[in-house]
Amino acid sequence: MIETHTTIEITTPYHGEEELQQTSIKRMTCNYCNGTGEILHIDDNMDREFIICPCCGGTRFVDAEITVKFKPSQYVLMKSKI
């Protein structure tokens, strides 16, 4: 199986920039239906039918929207007693 990986580099905001950064990745193949847009459903009577994928809505692709919010760290530096 071939997998495609997308890497997003996150950098801290510069002085005066917003604390929120947003990005999106378009047209990723839906993993729920493996890019077919349909799911095979077998009911109690062993009848087979294809239903529209609930994740991609039958389009075969999904979009990822990523939001990163920056906030001050809770880590506190201890002052030396020298």
C-alpha cells in the first residue's frame, strides 16, 4: 500500500503577528472508503448494497483544516540564589 504523507512546519509567531495560525490541505484521499466514495454494506439477509461514504460524502476526497493557537508556556524558570 502506498501512503502519502504531508508535513507541516510550525514556527512561533513573530512580534506583532497573530497568535493563531491556520492552514488547510486540500484533496486528501479518504481513508474510510479508500478513495472509492462508497462503502459496501451487508445487511442481516446477506443483501449487499453500496452506500455513500459518510466521511467524504461520495466525493472520494477530504480536506484537512488545521488551526494552531499559541499561548504562554506554563514552565517557570527558577531564579538562582547566588
